[in-house]
Amino acid sequence: MLYSNPKVLSCGHSLCIKCLNDYIKTGLEDPTIYFVTCPFCRLKVIDINTNFALRDAIENMEKMLSLIPRFSDEDINELEKELLANIDKFSILATNIKHLENIKKV
């Protein structure tokens, strides 16, 4: 998952809920800290809301990514072999073309 339940802070920065909870929990362990600040800009956090735009964008991205075919290592090895074989064929063809061009010059 790219970003789990994104939250937007009052300053405009966004974090996933797990990261935000971890950050707040760490801050609570320090007795000198009386309020939560943004981990990015250090402004005092007044409000925390769900970042609906980011959440929807992530959901759409995950849907698109799920449509991309996944290849196994076997498939990748087979494609690699095929590519190398075609490179060899291309190299032979290029050599033959150069040879024919040299013959035409003579």
C-alpha cells in the first residue's frame, strides 16, 4: 500500500495515519512537549483531517497498478533470452547491410 489513510495537518502537510500515530506517540514520551507540531515544518498542529483528495488519488493509482500484468522470474528470463536472440539477429542484419553498401561502392 502506498499511503494508508492519509491525514492532512492544519499546515497542509500530509502523513499516513500510522506514521502520524508513531510521531505523536514519540512526542508524548517527551514530558517537555505540550502540543503536536508538524514533523515537516514544525508548525503547531491545530487540526487533523482525512486528506480525501490524496486518498482518492491513491485508490485510483492502486486500481491502475492492479491492471499491470505481473511477470514471474521465469517469464522475465524468457523475455530476456528472446531479447538477446533478437539483438543477435539485428546485429547480423546490420553487418549484412554494411557489407552490401560496401559492395555497391565497388
